[in-house]
Amino acid sequence: MRHLLILGGTTEGRTLAAALDGRPALRVTSSLAGRVAEPRLPAGEVRIGGFGGPDGLADWLRAERVDAVVDATHPFAAGISHNAALASAAVGVPLLVLRRPGFTRVDGDHWLPVPSLAAAADLLPRRGERVFLTTGRQSVAAFAHLDGVHFLARSVDPPEPPLPPSFEVLLDRGPFTIEGELALLRAHDIDVVVTKDSGGAATAPKLTAARGLRLPVIVVERPPVPDGVPVVTDVEGALRWLERSG
């Protein structure tokens, strides 16, 4: 039986697992990092938690006789993507990166691209005083030193300290609507949005809402995919790769 490991936690990872569920002579294991208290579980076999770096992942691939790996993690999960590239190369297992496209800039957008969260924090005081922060709970600490700025941060689970002096959290999970995002930005008098270029339809409405209100959006650019690893942008491409690699 062929064994596929999906490094998941994303919509794409769940969709791929569902497409492969029940196929004969194929064992599919989805691995989730365990950073969300109540994750949406994919179909089939699931493991939760880290592997212990690239060496631990390589040991797991050998022990479980994995034949192929699909890295369908979040576009900003650079650590696990790096580990997956090292471990797959060490074991000789083919690796594919499944990454949804980033957000698409259109006429009327006022985007301010930055290379990092630190750069976003440096830029913020010159751009607004009431911030809608949508970079995830683990990113809030990068803004903890900023005074004179009020943050409304949205995340699935509560962020941990350190937190900015003026801070409130909104616990919610997408998909979101344009109407809902417009109402949220207006109700909180938001004058600047901060987001990662994570892509996906579930969270894109905030960008449409910001465009409608003519708000600047600080966009943190994605980290690069590890060198030499093939990339597809949709589940259909991953299925075709699996057929070719099998």
C-alpha cells in the first residue's frame, strides 16, 4: 500500500485528503501542527503535533514507510516547509508544495507591501491609529511595543502576551463576507489594515472592504518556497503530480 503524508492545516490540505479518501491501495495521513485548539479535521488518518525538526520528520517518514509528501501548510509556515524539504531529500521521498495563489491587487487598492512583520510594525505609526490586525495570533507580539496605536486583532484562538498596550481581540474564523467586513471596519473606525499575503477566498473580503473605504493595507509578503521543490496552486495539480509520481 502506498503511503502519502499531507502536511496540512489548510483548506487545500483538507480538500486533497477528501479527494483521496477511500482510494484503494492508498494510505493517507494528514499531519496538523496543533497550533489551533479546535482544528477542522480532514478526512482519513490524522496526526497532530510536531515531528521534532527535519531529523524527526525524516525518522517518521522512514518508520511509516511514506512514499510521497505534499506540503499543504499555510503559505507562512516557513519552518515546516524548510524541514519537509530537508527530510524528504534525506530519505529520498518526492515532495510537492501545494500553495494557493496570493491575493490579487486590483485598481483602487492602496497596498503597502513589506517583507516582514517587523517592517509592518515600523510602518504602522505613520499610516494610522486604529488598526485591523489579521496576521494571526502568533504574530501579535511583533506589534507589542507600539504606543499610540489601537489594535483590533482577529484570530481563531486568543493571542498570548506580549500584547500592544491598546488592544482588543475578536475571536472568529472565516469565511467572511464583504458586507460583514465593511460593517466591522466602520464600527471600529479602522483607518489601516494589516494582513499577510496568505491568499484564499475565505479572508479576501477584508481587502475588498478596505478598497471600498479607501483604507491603506499593509501586506506582509510571503516567504519563498524551498529551492528545487515543485509547486502547484490547486488540488487538481496535486492529484496530477501524485499520479505521475506513483
